[in-house]
Amino acid sequence: MKNIHVSKIIESVKDCCIKANYYLTEDVKQKIISAKEQEKYPLAKEVLGDIEENFKIAEKGVLPLCQDTGMTCVFIEIGQDVHIEGGSLEAAINEGVRQGYAEGYLRKSVVADPLFRNNTGDNTPAIINYEIKEGDKLRILIAPKGFGSENMSAIKMLKPSDGVEGVKEFIINTVKEAGPNPCPPIIVGVGIGGTFERAALLSKKALLRNLNESNSNEYYKTLEEELLEKINSLGIGPQGFGGRHTALKVNIENYPTHIAGLPVAVNISCHSLRHHEIIL
């Protein structure tokens, strides 16, 4: 049994909130730089250069990557041999978010009620997803999600008879309808299977996969590549100004589903795909 005090969790979550908003991971940075180098359309190339300059300024600690510092999505993997001591795990996570957004001078974007719209003032509560694992580790992954891209996401309960062509049509149409709104070049997370809520969760987790990695299943890997090609053929381009790079990557996660269903969810991220993790 491994004991982890809530004070350590608070500090770790605070640190992750700040770092996620200021530092892009290397895989995302390299995708942006590679897109800039390959882009032929002058305006699109210039925009990608501006995006590169933006993340370089942010990582100096001058300003966060975006003024929308997001709603804090938290993915917790907790080993079954871990014991949390000193208080509540969920309360500790939210306290870490509260401190991180204050100390990092990050915008507080959460309202306490979706209809009454009163701001909570500290960016809590976070959206927390828990997963029980074997072992004695606690993995904390923080992924701030801005709503310029979140609002462009979609889910659809397709029929099994719609097949893979129906899946492709829905994904491509979702990106097409989003247009410039999610600040392309985007990353497209896709969840296929499960139930209504599992497909949505899969699509968000798909965004967090390293952009240099593909689905381990060869069929889905090929589908990711096909979808990326078709999305980039839409001509939306960086920030909607046209060009070859509407998306940097398509990541698909799949899960078993019911004989009568084919749930598909599309979660879109802007070019600033933010996340940071720590393992205790």
C-alpha cells in the first residue's frame, strides 16, 4: 500500500494547470513546425509561423498560449494499492485547480450553473474522470479545454447499417461545419463505440494520445490517415485562411458496442492542444 497525502496532489495539480497553459508538448510543437515547412500557400505559411511564435513566447512564461485557459479536464488513473490520506481526492484536485489558476494568472471561465451563468471565480469545479488501475501509482493528467473548439464537437448515434462510410461522412461534415471557429489547424479526436457517454470520453482521450503515434490496429490507423487527408483537402487551412493544413492529426479510439448501435463522437482541439501530466 502506498500512501499519498492530499497536499502532494494539490501541489501537483496546481503545477500541471500552469504548465499545461504555458507549454505545448514536443509532439504538438513539431507538428506545427512541420506543417509550416510543408505549407505552400503563402498566407497559410505565415499564419503557421505566427502560431509557432506564439508558443515560443508562451513558453518563456510571458503569457499563456491562449486567453481562453479552458475548463480543466482531469484524468486520474489511480492504482488499487494507493491510499489517499489527509482528505478527499476530489477536493484536493479542485483545490489544485483553484491555486493553479490564481498563481498562473489564468482566466477563470467556469460558471456555476449553465443557465444562470454566475462565475465561480476560481475555474472550479474541474471535470474529473477516474480510472482504477493495478499497482501503486497515481497518474494525474490535466487538459485545459477552451470552448472555441469544444463548441465545435459533436456526437451522433449512427445505425450499424451506416457502416464506416457513415462514420467518415459524419466526421468530415463535423469538421467542415466547424470551419475556422476552432482555430485550425486542429487535432481531431474520434471515439467510436461504447455507449453515448463512452464515445464522448473516448474522443477526448483520443486527443491526448501522442501525435506521433497511431491507433495500434492497422485498420483504424489507415482510417486515421484517410480522414486526415480528406479533412486537409477541405481547404479551410490555418485560421480559416485557406491552405493545406486544416488538421495536424486525426486520432481514433474504439470500444466494443451494442449490436444495435454505432456511436461516434468527434472532439476537436485547436492547434494549442494543451495537457500536462505527473505520476506520483
